[in-house]
Amino acid sequence: MDYLFFLSLFLLLTLSAAHRKAPPVAAVKSVTQEIQQACAATRFPQQCQTSLSQYPKLPPNPSSLQFIQAAVAIYSENLATAQSMVKSLLDNAGGSRNLTMAASTCVEVLDNSNHRTSLASDALPQGKIKDARAWLGAALAYQYDCWSGLKYANESAAVGKAMAFIDSLESLSSNALNMVFSLDAFGNDTASWKPPVTERDGFWGTIASGDSGPVGGVPPNLKPDVTVCKNGADGCYKTIQEAVNAAPDNGDGKKRFVILIKEGVYKETVRIPLAKRNVVFLGDGIGKTVITGDANVGLQAMTTYNSATVAVLGDGFMAKDLTIENTAGPDAHQAVAFRSDSDLSVIENCEFLGNQDTLYAHSLRQFYKSCRIEGNVDFIFGNSAAVFQDCLVLVRPRQLHPEKGENNAITAHGRTDPSQPTGFVFQNCVINGTEEYLALYHSNPKVHKNYLGRPWKEYSRTIFVNSELAVILTPQGWMPWSGDFALKTLYYGEFGNKGPGSDLSQRVSWSSKIPQDHILAYSVQNFIQGNDWIPSSSSATPSS
Ligand SMILES: *[C@@H]1O[C@H](CO)[C@@H](O)[C@H](O)[C@H]1NC(C)=O
Ligand SMILES: *[C@@H]1O[C@H](CO)[C@@H](O)[C@H](O)[C@H]1NC(C)=O
Ligand SMILES: *[C@@H]1O[C@H](CO)[C@@H](O)[C@H](O)[C@H]1NC(C)=O
Ligand SMILES: *[C@@H]1O[C@H](CO)[C@@H](O)[C@H](O)[C@H]1NC(C)=O
């Protein structure tokens, strides 16, 4: 009886399958309990369950790693589609300069998103969870950047369609990243997975290293491969970009390409592409070697992203002893001096000069040592994990009529997803004003307000530890972006600061004093895995 029943059922299924044109793989799979469990890690569980249950290559009884690999593979397919959509927007932009600019930036950032995704795919099976999280976090950030750039060029149905597609791509991408967060935070048993949490939920994670941080930087005595000088004599390059172009593409892992930039003012736009890794800029000193530009969003079809005087995409970038500036001026709005997307980059004894948006620490892991950074509105911003150690951060006068006063935010960190391992950490820095600004401030302290930061995006994270905060900082400490946007989700922490601006008694209720037993979470090692890649102390071990 049973046997016959199953036999006829088998025949029925076989026959009906043979009559269909394509096997309906999607319909056969269902949302298993295992899928539900893994998707419990995500911010968009519905989308996670649907996409995983329809994914034909998900093996039976998937491991945590196999779930993550499937989630990454799913969004990668969609990323490829998004890339062709933005290429077609670019090809069909016609005379629209706004769309041409937005779509060409999309092509660049989605290419980077794809690159970071494949790096993460290789890192995951090797157990390099921190690296995978950093790269998937950046991959998501670039998708968001593409979307938000298109917002300013939403001129046709095709643009609107691409934006909607990229929006859903971001959810799929976030889901993969969320699972890596769970793996990192809660381990490989998917039963323990839950949506990403932050310090605001009382979550700091386990401290991998008790080491409070190395004192490293750009190695001393690096031998230049090429030289740049103003007069172009003795075989030196006349422009920095020509020297960068001479660096090999996709060079082997560790080999550096050292460019010595002799004293002089270089008025040029410098771009270091993704393929040029381990490029090193050595100058003759702050204020001696100066790279200068004045692009700003006031120019037609110019964007914040593209306004940078120097921008670097290639990993392992280093710079030492030079100045990079944007001289667009105090009334020009967004005008970036330096933008960095260089993972594992080391910047030492450099000066960054600008007004609004001076330093765009855009993505990935960056270390700034003994630098000098000047600006006024949001002048250190982006969605990187950046540590600023022993830096001098100076507010400079802002408007055309600075005596009227202003509200300046020193930082505007832009984390969009709680599982991105990004944030700005200031250690042992001095926050003060330039001479000119201090004179202005003291002439009428009441109208000049300076804040440590404001939340550019929902999960903005910024930390000040063991730093000197000058009198120019307002007692409230931190400034809202708009209404109550992000105030429940951001994390703004302070610990061990000194100086008249460091008094916590009147701070806004949505800022925090970091509990002492969690301070190590913000060490160079724990925050950006610095011990693994920052060359150890320059003064201690000279090597060529
Ligand atoms: C281009 O973008 C700018 C800045 O967003 C805007 O003011 C301008 O109207 C746009 N131009 C066109 C033709 O849409
Ligand atoms: C883009 O423009 C279309 C049509 O004007 C509109 O329906 C859509 O909401 C816009 N998308 C965004 C994200 O602004
Ligand atoms: C999970 O982690 C444990 C302990 O680290 C390890 O022994 C085990 O092999 C892992 N399981 C899977 C499925 O990766
Ligand atoms: C800020 O700079 C002024 C002028 O140089 C100096 O007097 C003051 O001590 C500085 N404040 C801090 C906290 O370093």
C-alpha cells in the first residue's frame, strides 16, 4: 500500500518534472529553520530568508561559513548587475554633466566594492574575520556612496530604477556583513546569532589584545625609487602624478614604491588608483613640500568626492613630511584636501589644510601619526576606521564675516551600518584653534561654538581619549545633525581627556563616558589591527 503510494507519487513527480521547461529550483526550496537562524543575524531578515532559500548552491546543513559565502555570492551577482546599470547610465548620460559625474563616480566605487568583496571571499575560509569585516564594510559603504551620488542626478526613469536596485543590493550586502559581525562577535554556532549591536547596547566585544598600542609609523631611511622636483632637473619628474604613474600596477604584496617629493609648491590634482599599492610619498617637511588645489562643490558638476587635491585608492599608502591643502577658501563649502580609501595606510607628520571637509578619511583602516589638521565645518569626515595619534587638530576661521560666529563640528563620521567596524579614534591629540581663530574666539567667546563631532550618518562613532581639549570647545561637546537624527544609534565616547574643554558635566545626554574596562577596544591593535601592519617605531628600529 505504502509502497504503491510512493511509487505513484514518484512517477507523478518525475512525469510532471519532465514536462516542465525549466526545473523550478526556487519553488522547491523552503525557508528552513537553519536559514531562519542564520538570518536572525541580519537587519533585513525577510530579504535574507528569501534570497538564501532561493539560492541553488546553498549546500544541505550549511555551516556558518557556508551561509556567509552564500550571502556574499548572492549580493555579488546583484553587484555585477548594478555595475552594468551604472555603466549604461554613464554611456547614455548625454549632455548631463551632473549625471556624467555621478555615474562615473559610481563606476569607480562599485568597481572598488567588487574588489573588496572578492578579497573578503578569499579571507573568510582562511579565518581572517577582521579583514573580511573591514572589506565587506567598505564594499557596502561604496554601494551607499553610489546611491547617494545618484540622488543629485535623478533625472530619468533609468536613474530612479538603478537607485532602487542599488538600494536593495545594499540590504543584501548588509546581510552578509551582519553575519560576519555575528561570527566575529558570537562565534560560529548560528543559534547564537542576533542582529548587530553597538556600544549603545552595551556591547564592546571581546578584546583580542591587551596591548594598548604600538608606537609605529612610516619606516625611516626608505630609499626613493623616483624623485619629483620643481625644475625637473637630473631625471626627476616635474609632477607628482607622473611619478605615481610610474609605479607598477598590482606589484607584489609588500614591495613599496617610494616617491621623494622635493621642496616646492605643486599645484596639481593627484590620483593614486586601486592597482597602485604601497606607494609612499616622502616630502622635505610640512610647509616645504606642498601639494595644493582648489576644487570645490561650487564648481559646475563638482562633487565632494572628486574635489580632493590628493586622493588614494591603492592599499598600503604612506606619506610623511608634507602638506596637502585645498585653498578654495572659507566660503566655498565642501572642498577636500585629502581623500583616502587606502586600507592599511600610514600617514605621519603630514599637514592637511582646508576649511569645510579638509580630510576625507573615506573607508577602511587608516593610521595618522603626529599630523596637523586644520579646518572648520566637519573637517575630518568619512566612514573609515581611522586612528589619529599625537595629532594637532586646529579650528580655523570660517565665514567671510567670522566675527559673527559659527557652529563648527570637528568630525562628521558617516557609518551607515552598525556592523561596519568603522569609527574615528583620537588618542593623545590636541584640539585647539589656530592663532587667528583663537584671537577671534577670545574677542567674543559667546558666538563661537565648536563641537567634537556630529552624526553624518546613523551609526556615527567617534572617540576621544587622553587628549587635550582647549577652551574653544562648547560644554555640550557634541552637536546634532538634524533634529534627533542618529542620536539613539551613534556612539560618541570620551575618556581621560584634559584641558578646559574636557569637562563632562554639561555634555549632551547622548554622549558617553567610556567605561574604563572597555578603553582597550579603541587601541590601535583592537580597532584597526595595527600591530599586524604598522611598521614598528620609526625612531627605535631604523631599517632600509
Ligand atoms: C546639477 O547639480 C547641482 C547641484 O546639485 C544643481 O544645483 C543643478 O541644478 C544640477 N543641474 C541640472 C542641470 O540638473
Ligand atoms: C528619482 O526620481 C523618480 C522620478 O522623479 C522618483 O519617483 C524617485 O522617488 C526618485 N528616487 C529617489 C531615491 O529620490
Ligand atoms: C566552530 O568553532 C569551533 C571552535 O572554534 C571549531 O572547533 C569548529 O570546527 C567550528 N565549526 C565550524 C562548523 O566551523
Ligand atoms: C591652545 O593654544 C593656545 C595658544 O597657543 C595655548 O595657550 C593653549 O594652552 C592651547 N590649549 C591646549 C589645550 O593645548
